[in-house]
Amino acid sequence: MTYMNNIFWTPRFYLQKEISKEFLWEIKKFKKLDSWSNFDQLALTQLIITEAIRDTTFEMSLNYKCEPSNFCMFHGTIDMLTYNSEKGEKY
């Protein structure tokens, strides 16, 4: 099966020289949690992805609605979409 869309690519995240202070501050809050809700898991995932795409051309969209097309068979609403915002890239 050949996929005509670009959803199965691996993002080229760039290594950051330093982890941001905001990220470390928020991680400390998660360390103190005894029980995790679905909201906490989603918040931690969002925090990690936000830090990973910092200073790159990638962006994150929350509650993204996918419309079906000839190029993409996926449709519906997803919690989080990470994509390259540069239109010239061939991903």
C-alpha cells in the first residue's frame, strides 16, 4: 500500500543547546503528581512536543480537524498535530 500523503515522515527535530527554564519548571510540577488523569498525560505530551519543536520550523495545532481528500484517507478530529510550517519543504 502506498500512501500519497506525508503523514508518515519522521520530523527533523534539532538538538537544543539548552533546555528552557520554563520546561524545567513545568516538569517539576509533573514530578509531584501522585495520580495522573488523561488531562495530565495530554499536558505532559504537549509540553514535551512544544519543547522539542522550539526554534524549529515545526508548529503544533490542537484539536485539528482532518478533512478527507483524494490524497489523504484520514478524517476526523485529532488532539494534536505537529507539522512543518515551511511550505517549500517536501515532506
